[in-house]
Amino acid sequence: MHARGDTLLDMVNALGLTPALEADGLTEVIENLTDPEVKIIRDAFIAEAERVADRPGASFPIDCRAGTIGARVRVVPAPASPGATAPVARIEPA
């Protein structure tokens, strides 16, 4: 889905996660992401998918440091720990 360029909300819906996202109030957060922030997230997920190929053991490369999330967050690329997935998408309060 990332490689095809599906929107993040379309992917959430396809995975059946829309109710959970709405319950947590995160739909607006995703809608407010900039194109460069979405690219950071895509790059991190695609890198992890390529790393594991069709083997089990993928880990979502997200480092979320936002406690109480408002309508805006900042997504930045971050280095991964040794032996971990790279790149990592770090989500911080805006």
C-alpha cells in the first residue's frame, strides 16, 4: 500500500483500523500530516518491508514521543538503534 502511494487514511480503512483511529482522535492528526511527513513514514515502512521480505518478524519503525496528541504532530526521520530498522519515523508534538 505504501509502495502504491495509497493515502494513510485509505490504508487505515483497508486494514479495518478506522474505528480505533477515530476513537483515539487521530484521524485529524493524519489528515494534517504534510507530504514530506507522509514520505518519512512511507520510507520507514517500505525499508522494513524490504528488510524482512516475506519472512515474519517485521516491526513497525515508529518512535512516538507525543504524549497528549493535538491536531498537529511533527514527523521527523530518526536514526535507528544498532541492529534495528532504519529509517525510523519519529512522531513528536508540534
